[in-house]
Amino acid sequence: MRLFSVALLAWFYAVPVQAQNFDFPPDFKTEEIVTNGATIHIRTGGTGPAVMLVHGYGETGDMWVPMAEDLSRDHFVIVPDLRGLGLSSKPAGGFDKKTQAGDLAGVLDALHVDQTEIVAHDIGNMVAYAFAAQHPDRVTKLALIDAPVPGVGPWEEILKNPLLWHFRFGGPDMERLVAGRERIYLDRFWNEFSATPARFSESARAHYAALYAMPGAMHSGFAQFAAFDQDALDNQAFLAKGKLKMPVLAVGGEKSFGPTMAVVMRFAAESVEQAIIPDSGHWIMEENPEATVRIIRSFLQ
């Protein structure tokens, strides 16, 4: 029993539990861009080639603070909140990823950015792919991290994974069940998709739970998933026109998608490089931010 207690204490103190910083560097500015039927909250900073960082479900653009700080040394960094999430507006519709790709185009237009590199995670992958498929001349490099793309490659097999039950969870009754219990709902994802749940810190959980408890946020989150069937149809239409030609980095968490990310993207892109975030599940910026930043920086350079 004593050996077990010592081992447990050793594990506990080996796990980083420090508060997460959600403050972008002081030279970054925030603004609201009205475009495509939504108001998109963005942060921008740095100088150099543009790079857009696109978040996924269970988080907001705040997840990218360490990445933004590093890349802003030699890039113009653009960090939006997806429509319906974070501090962006909560419109009634437009949660198919083809429409949300139009949000990204509007942001770039407002910033007078013709071309950009894109780094995306989770549902951000789906929006980023739809953008790259529609605007291939505007994307110089594309990095997609640890989530499938509807209708691409082994999508139907991936849907059979019981961990993805939430893809079909939604509607008014589900929203009523979750109302006031956003933290309980989101903890399931933060715990089940982590290699080490304690690395998704309490401060991060409280931060995101408060944002997802804002009026309309959970409805918007459910709508992101409800659009997957339409996204699959749209993506198959994109694929029928040919694969992406820009360099693509397909990144998987070692304890999550792993090499499957590259398997998926080889169905959709001609030039795919594979990378694995070691000692990490799905939440790469919480579980191993140093390796994630290093891998992304190497690809962009």
C-alpha cells in the first residue's frame, strides 16, 4: 500500500498542473470583423508571412497563445474564434464548414492578406480544409492536427468509434440537458481525449467552460457537429475536382489519432508530410505545447 502511495505521489508531482496563460503578447491587438453573416473575433500580431491558427471544439482561439507567441517572431499571426464560439457572434446558422471557410476569407480580406499558411486543430481542420479546397491560391502551407475531415478517406470507419458519440448528440433536448452543466459535459472530452487529463489544467477548464456557457455557445457547438453530413457532401464535391496541391502536414497526437491523420489527408492532398506529437492525446497545446510548436515551426520554415 505504501509503495502504491509513493508511486501515486510521484505521478502527481510529475504532471504539470500550473495555471494556463491565455494572454496573447502585449503587441497583439483584438478586433471584431463583420463578414459573411457573422462577427468574427480575432487577435493579430507580429510581422512577416501570414499564418492563421484555427481552433476546434472544446476550446477557442485562446488555445494558441504559446504558438502565437513563438510564430509572431517572424510571422503575421491571425487567430480567429470560429463563428458561434468564443467571443465571435452566435448566428442562427452557417455552421457547415464551407460557409465557415467564407468567414476565414472575409477575415483575410479585411486584413488585406492575399495568402496565408494555416495551422488548424479539431473542427478547425474541417474549416481549414474547406477553405483550402475553395481557395487553393490563398494557402501556401496547411497543417491539420488530430481530427478527421468529413467525407474524406476512412470517414465512415472513424464514425464507428464509440468515443465519437457526440457527433450525433444534439438538438433542443440535449441542449436543455447540458444547460448549466457545460463544465460536466466538456470535462468528458478533456478527460477522455487526453493521454494525461491533469495536463488540461483546472484554469483552462474553468476558462473554456465559462466561454461555452455564454448564451448561444452550446447551441452553436452542437450545430458544428450537426453539419457534418453536409460537410461530407461538400468535401466529396471538392475531392471530385482534385487533391490539394500545397504542402500539407498531417499531425496526430501519439495517444490519439497518431498516423491516421496522414492516412486521412493522403486521400485529399498530393504532398503530405506526417508528424506525431509525442506523449500527447488530442489536446496537443495543453499536453505537449513545446513539441507541437517545434513541429509546426519546422514545417512552416
